[in-house]
Amino acid sequence: MFCTNCGAFNKEGVDLCFNCGESLRNDQIEERLARLRTLNDTPSSEKSDFFHPLFDFSFHRSVTVRMIKFLYILSILFAGLMALFFILIGFQTSIWFGIFALGIAAPVIFLLTVIFSRVFLEMILVVFRTADHVAERGMANVKEKAESREGIHWNV
């Protein structure tokens, strides 16, 4: 049996995952899958709407993933413009520096800028997803779960 939370393989008949401690009982698994289905069944009009969640001052709907995608596209455009600017400055300085900028420096600058922006935006996304996960589970649930694991004999 595989854990629906972390994907670890567990022996048949155990109630908790040995890796993450999630319940492996069928009723809780079905409840978790039902919640995931309702999240995925949101109307396509809500999924494609970008500006409504952006100006939602109650913060009921998250815009984080869509905003990260938008910022990543902007960072790629910025990296391309920066590389083009470096090439133009290089050719204004001298023909040899322009050839160097065109062949080596501009592609390296573009690649490093895109890598940096991707890593930075993914770190931001991890922070937001962690915050959403903690808010969803609630601090009381996490505390209760930690206390309930103390008397468990792990079947490893």
C-alpha cells in the first residue's frame, strides 16, 4: 500500500505511514481524495481569471502560481533585453568586443539571468505553498498529530 501523502510503500494493514505518519485508513484516504477532486473541479472561468484574484482584498483566492508564471515570463524578456543591450554596447565599443559579446558574453548573461530568476521564483513558490499547507492543516492538527505518534510501534 502506498501513502497518498508522501508516496512511501507501507505494509498492508498498518494504520499510519512509517515515513510521514499520515493515516492509511480508507475513510480518511477517501476524504482526502474527495477534497482533491473538489479542488480540481473548479470552473475553468475561475482558473483562467487573472485579475479578479489579483485585486481580491479579502485574500480568499490565491494568485501566487499565476503571478510566478507571469514574473518568470518577464524575467526571460528582461534577460533577453539585457543580453541585446550588452551586444549593442559591445559593438559600439569595438568590433572585437562586439563579437565577444555576441558569441560568448551575451548568451552566458542570458543563461545566468534565467537560471537565477527561475531558482529565486521557485524558492518564493515553496514558501507560499508551505504557508498554504500549514494554514490548511492548522496548527492544532499538527500538534495533535505529533502527540499521537509517541505510543506507536513502527512496523519497519
